[in-house]
Amino acid sequence: MRHVTVTPDVMWSNKETMIADYWITYDMLNKARQPYGAVRMQAGLLERLVRNEIEAVLKKRYKTPDLSFDLILTGLSRVNWLEIIVRHQ
């Protein structure tokens, strides 16, 4: 069964996608759209941009990975990056 997260005017495929969209900057979106390629390619690039930024912060904060480190990265894997790119077309 597929769950849907609802905000006042938008439905999202899941909560992780809704949260990621809230925090993603327009700079990241614009960088992801630079190649002007297929939306799937843009979604993959957006995921890498966000993941690289978050991993850099986590590695500074945690010298060795722990439970919170793994949970954050697992949450990122649940984000529907394609949905975010399509909503901002």
C-alpha cells in the first residue's frame, strides 16, 4: 500500500520527499537542471548534490559513523528525487 503525505495544498509520495523539498535550495535545483537533460538525469544529479553536502557535514560532526549517521543517509534513500524535479519544472 502506498502512503501519501498531505500538506495544505500539495500531496507528496512520502514524508522524506516533502521534507527534502522544503530544505532544498534553489541553487541546488538550478545546478541539477544545468545539463538540461532528461528529468531522471536531473533527479540523480540533485540527489548527489544533496547527499554530498549532507555527508560532508556528517563527517565533520561524527568522526566515526553511528546510528544517527546511518538513519540520516537511509532517510535520503527514501526521497523521491524525480518527484521534486518534476514539481519544480
